[in-house]
Amino acid sequence: GELARGLADLTSPALAQTMQSIYHNPPAIDDAALEKFSVVSICQQYRQLQRT
């Protein structure tokens, strides 16, 4: 997907090039994608751990 652009080979030049590319052309991140990192979502996941 779109976020795969952030993957880089394990060399310093490749990482630097990827970081520059992402910095200058950041991927679009919508609210739905960020929702799984919300406090409410994380707390719900944590509570689910108690049930297993």
C-alpha cells in the first residue's frame, strides 16, 4: 500500500533517501487509520487481554 514507500533497504544511503522522500511527500493518513491508536481503542484492547 501507500505506506510501503517507507520501507528501505538496510543501508545508510537507502534509509536516508527513503526518509527524504517521505519527508518531502508524506503519505495521506486519514482519521480512520489513526483511530486504532486512540486512547479509547488502546484501552479496549487492553481490557480484552483480561478476558483471555
